Amino acid sequence: MPVFLKNCSLPRRTFLQGLGVGLSLPMLDAMRPAVLSAAERKQATEVPRRMLGICNNLGLLPDKFFPQEDGSDYTLSPYLETLQRHREHFTVLSGVWHPDVDGGHPADICFLTAAPHPGSGGFRNTISLDQFISERVGHRTRFPSMTLGVNVKQGQRSLSWTGAGVLIPCQENPRQVYEQLFLQGSEADVRAQVRRLSLGQSVMDAVADQTRSLQRGLGPKDRQRVDQYLTGVRELEQRLAAAQQWEHVPKPKPQQDAPLNPEDPKDYMDKVRLMYDMARLALETDSTRAVTLLLDSVNSPAIDVDGVHITDGYHNLSHHGKNESKLKQLEAIDQWHMRLLDGLFADMRAIQEEQDTLLDRTMVVYGSNLGNANTHVTTNLPVLFAGGGFRHGQHLAFDRDNNYPLPNLFVSMLQRMGLPVDRFATSTGTLRGLQPA
């Protein structure tokens, strides 16, 4: 019922009632953004750029990963020999860190945010790289972003964080990811979803009508606040309408069968391989352009690795104390990580997109929040950066005592996405030595 004011103050209770539904707007704001029309798709000529961020939160044995020489003529390290056929498609980084990101294991949630001091009391995370991208180009795809994980401690660990510092939960079920990507649902399912969206839109309309009635008699500052609110409502209405459109857009046809879900956390490597497949499929079908994958090794048991008997939990092995048996097991685990990464790169290079490959158009960041899990240090992080239309085949070696900011890489990535950005988190510019192809 409209409320009319005349020379009187606005009761706080009435105002809150008028905006009551508005308190739930953050939930609705997460809905899928606008669909490009057929004409807009036809007119779009820009090369689609994508990103895949992968963090193994127990890292890699440093002496087996880092090359000894820098530049383009470096000798491949034992781990990088596994990736030899992709040498010209990736860059190795050493001597990098996130400034003031400390705290050991808690630093994994800052791998793509670079928010300082994650282990401190009162810590609040900041927006992650993928969500920064999603906010700006997510409207071009069915899913603005995808957040994946393996053996993740749900509710506590994720690579994806909103601008308000809210964790985005990881999807750990590869079959459910597959179904989201490819299964359309029955006509009845689609109609039901559209009805739910229409109901949400009608609620937004009602809120807008009620709020307009409150503007009479308000002062200039209050009217400005309400105008800002109504602008947000209108944007949400557009998003709701766009979500309805997506429900009628056919999903892509799958090029492979639905995966079987490994149920045992010990099947860690199988889970990693399947999630690599799901990430590749999401990017290949242009269902999204921003994917993150957290490999929660800290939360993994004594995992199964072909050819080597693993005697202890992954985390306990990382605290090897230079024990030869533990180091041998860790090296076997790390080498499997490299083999799976080799397979991911090969699959992405095999997918042709006009004159490019999927890897040419996808920036892949693989690394860790720990430079050495044995000592919990968060400096000299092991990082591989592949694809995305850059000149690779080099080892960019920065000062291992006075580390170089890794967020500079994120700025280079954002600019490659076509975004007018010169800073992200604690960056000081773009990554020195990295050039577009």
C-alpha cells in the first residue's frame, strides 16, 4: 500500500518494510547475467580470452621444480622435463610472492586475491581474480564463472571470493559439473525454472513500486539514496530477464560421456584428472571464461599413486624433515601432478579455435600459496603460467630474497582480457619480462 508523507519524519520501521525485500538482493545479484543477442554475437569480433587458476595448497618440492638458469635457454628441471613438449607454451616464475600474505596454510584462500595477513584475527578477504573478471565479462557466457575443487574442506577453503569477501563454495562433483554444462532438463523443468525467475522479477517490480511511493517528502540525500537503490533494482530486473533467456538457450552437445565420480578421497589423482576435464570442457564450449580449481592437498589422506606405496597422509608427507622415504613419496606425487598438467595442456592444444588453439586463448596459472610446505614459507612460490596469447618458453627468475609481486601477473592477465586495469591488489604494474605474442 503506498505511503504518503507530508511534513513529517519517515518512521524507520516503515522504511525498512519498504526495502525489506531489498535485503535479499545480494542473493539475486548472483544470478546469471545478460545473454548476448544473435546480432550481438554476430557483431562480436574480439578473440575470446579465458583464464584457469589452479592452486595445489601443498606446493611442490622446490629443488625439483625450479630451473637453475633463467631466460629462454634454461635447462628443464626434473619436474619440468615432464612438460617438455609444451616448453614453448609456458613460462616458469621464481622469486615471486604475494606481499604480506603470510600465515602458512591459510594463505591458499589468498592465492587469487593477494589479501594480506590471512591468518590474523579479523581478516577479511578481497575479490579474487576470477570474480573480478566475471563481474566484467561474465555476461557473455552462460556461467559467469565456475569454482571447482578436489577434497576441499567445504565452507573454509576456496579460490573464489566476491568483492565483499564472501567465499564461493567449490563444486567437487565432476558429474554434477557435467550435468550443469550439458543437460538441459525436460520442458517441464525449464518452465518451472522460468516461473521461479518470473516470480523473482515480479518481487523486484513490487519493491520498486513501494520504494517510489516513499520518495515523496524525502530530503535530497535520502532521495539520492533511494535513486541508487532503484537503479540497482532495475539492473537486477535486467539480470532476471536475462536468466529467463538462458533457460531457453540450448546447452552445447557433449563430446564425451558423463564421468563417474570417485568416492574415496584416496582417489585424489583421478579426481584431479576429472576436474581438469570438466574445466577444459567448460572453456571449450565457452560456457564460462573464468574457472578456478583448488587442489586441497592439506585435506587429503594417504592418496593412491600408481607405482609407489604411499604410507602417510599428503599433509604429513609434506613435513618431510628431509626424510628420504617421505621425499621419495612426495616426488612421486609431484610427478603425477606434472603428468596430469601435461595431459591438460595437450588436450587444450588439440582443440582448434579458428587459427588458435584453446590453450592459445586460455591463460592457465598453476602454482601454490606455499614456497615450501615443509617450512610453511609463503615466499618464492612455484608458479607456471601457460597459454593465453603470450610469448613463453622462458624462466623469469626474480630475486629469491626480495621477492617480486605475483599480482603483477594478474594485471597482465586482466589487460590481456581487454580490461583497462593497471592495478590489482598489491601489484605495482604488469609482469616484467612477459610480452603478448
